[in-house]
Amino acid sequence: MGYKKATHVLPEELLVKVQEYVDGEFIYIPRVSEHKKSWGAATSTRQELRDRNKCIYDDYLAGKSMDFLADKYFLSLKSIQRIIGQLKKEYK
């Protein structure tokens, strides 16, 4: 999310009207629902998590214990169990 100067993007009459409600404050104007991006669409985070989870699952299949994986990937045991469970279902 970036900031834009209101005087550069709003017509003068609209800016005056907005100032009646918020004068000198920051406001957030949400996106139109058709323009919304899904989580992780603007960065590589989603793919990085997919890759990490695949490595966790591969380590699990290679015989590593869930406790070991939790320590290795700095995750809770519950998170490791959830990831392995999801990938077991996905790869069936």
C-alpha cells in the first residue's frame, strides 16, 4: 500500500468535502472488490511457503521425526502436524 497526496489525485471540490469529515488525518480507502488480490499474490511468499512445506513433507517421508522438523524449521509441533496432514491428503 502506498500513500498518494490527495491534492494530486482528488478534484478540489471532492477534497474540500472529504476535509469536512477528516481534516489532516490518514484514511484508508479500500480497493473495489473486483480489484482485490488474494493473499500472497503480490509477493513470492505463497510460493516460498509451498516450497518450505514440500521440504518438510519430504524430510518427514525420509524418516525425520516431527519434533526434529519443528526444531529445524522453527515451527510448533502442531504446525508441523498440520502441514504433514495437508500434504498427505494432497498427494493421495
